[in-house]
Amino acid sequence: MEDMNDKTPTTTATATTQLNSHVTNIVTAANQHYHHNHNPPRNINPVVTNNAIILQQQHHHEPAIQSPLHRALSSFESGVNTPLSDAAWSTTSATPPTRLETLLDVLDNNRKWADQIVTTHPGLFEKLEKKQEPDILWIGCSDARVPAENICGLGPGDLFVHRNIANVVVHTDLSMLSVLQYAVDILKVKHIVVCGHYKCGGCMSAMSNKQFGLIDNWLRNIKDIYSANSSQLDSLPEAEKGDVLVELNVAKSVLNLCHTTIVQNAWDRKQQLSIHGWVYRLSDGILEDLELCINHKEEVNSIYTYVTNTGIHTAKRRGTVSSGIGGARSPISLASMSKVPSAINSWAGALTTQSPSRSSATPSALNKKELASMAESLSQELANIQMEQ
């Protein structure tokens, strides 16, 4: 994620008005002077907002050519606001732009890419149409500079990908958990990689005291990591502090994955599954392995481990309780179970004895206090019964 501190508003009402007027002229000329060999002519309907031009096309299968609209928009963005002469619309008078200028370029590039895949990997699309069999679930940052397949040198069907701001894994994110469950239970991936990147804008923003809006709630997860490690982080030079927080954020996400029942149930099933932490360097395109790899439930802090997916409640219904994580089950004592109704009767009897004249009407404040006290006593007695097991 790019640092939000670097973002400053640049769009003005004047610029928007100028853009609307310029695009209107472009579209009019484009529809009148489009390539003579393009039949039927394409009508382009622009929707202009403060920050973007969305081009809606009526035709979706067109040759990969550089249209007048591409060049005109390119000249506008570069500050060249010249009249649209016939020469300007010539199919050979302008050189192609060096970067993507419109969505039309994206569609043209897609067709070139598809043709290349058909040539270099014949039959791949037919295979992928039938099913996907990735070995890796990739959980990364949404930052446009960290495209998962590209930096790994992989292609279509090789990665199952989930991305969010600052590659955060938290147990309340149902989107991430849904991706995780599908990847582990259905696709049977063998590896899960949490990949952050140095100079992450999410981490940098979490270290500041600025407000950024709704995203502040999401970045709170990273602030908690900073707070828990503040003594170490505060002792570092400013230049290193952000990168160390990036690594800590990746490590925390790796641990949070291991704390899920989805991952632990897979381990209980003896399913091969490893969780890894990596960080990508924007400066040279290299992936750094943090050498944080967890393969087994035994490597997880015991407070975060769970019994098998049958669960403790199922065990109680069957008349057994677990003696510990992964341990054997022992029968519930009938003698101890008999203490439960006895404790309840004792509690109810105490109410009757202490307050024989009370009606069934709504209890007074004093009655509520007594009820709370009796309930606490009952809870303690039930807890003692469980401890005897």
C-alpha cells in the first residue's frame, strides 16, 4: 500500500470543467474521424468524474490498434492542449504512449497476452476452465506495486490470492476467513504465504497520529502491534522503524492464521500445510524469507489451540469430556453430575427460606441483589464440580 501521507488533492472544479469540455470534443471528433477500416464505427461514451475517465464501449472485440482517443487523452494528460486537426487523427502521425492511458489499452493488452499464452502454453486455458489446483494461498497487500504472480514468476492457476490493506490477518475478517477455508478445505493448498512489503503505506500510516477516515479502524490492528512492541521499536532509528513494523505485522498475521480452527483442523486431519512469512523489497524486487514457518499444531501457543472439530460441546452431549488438548477422553462421573441439580435446589431453597412472603411480581432492587449473589454462588459451585473432573 502506498503511503497515504504522500497523497494531496489535486483536482479542482476548473480542471474538471476543462476535462469535460476537452473529452466532449475528443469524442465528437473520434466518432467522426475514426479509422476508415473500422466497421461498424465504435461509439465511445465517456463518464467524467473528478478523478477518472471511465470509457464504456459498445463493442468488445476490436483490433489492438492505437486509436485517436488514446492519443488525444495522452496529449491532454501531458498538458498539450492543441486543436484536433485532421493530421492529429492520422493513424500513423503519433507514437504510442509509453504507459497505459485508458482502459482501451488494458483490453488491447489482454488480447495480446491471451494470444501469447495460447502460443507458449497451448491448452492451458482449456485446462484452467475445468478446475484450479494451486498449491499456494497468497495473502498479500493490495499495493499495486506488489503483483503476486508477477513477482513470483508464476502464471494463471498457480496462486490462490487474497489481498487487503497491509496484508492483515484478523479473526473478525470474514472475507479472509472464507478465502482461507476454501483454500484449505476445498483446494487443499500445501502452503500459505503471508507477504508484506517494505515501505508499506499501511504500516507507515499506522505509526502516525493522523486521521485517514474509515481505514483508521483497520490500521488499528497494526497500531496494536506497535504498542505491544513499543519499547523495541522506539529504540530504533526512524529509517528502520517502519521496516521492522512491516516484519512484525507479517509475523503476527502468520500466528493469527495458525490460531484459526481452519488451519488447526487441517493439521488434525494430517493434511500437509505450512504457513510462511515473507517480505518484498520494492527497491530491487526481491522476496525476503523471514524464516518463520509453522507446520504443526504443537508449535502454536497452547492458549490458542483447539480440540478437534467435534468440539467440547459434542463431547459433553456424548457423555465425555476432553482431559486436555489432544488427550484421551474420560467419562463424566455420575456422582458429580448429581451435584448439579442438588446445587440448583439448594439455591432455589435459599431464596424461599429467606424471602417466604415475596410475591411473583417484579423483584425489588434488594431481590435483584440477592438473585445476583445466589447466581454467583451457583456458578462457583458448578465450577468446582467441573474442577473435580
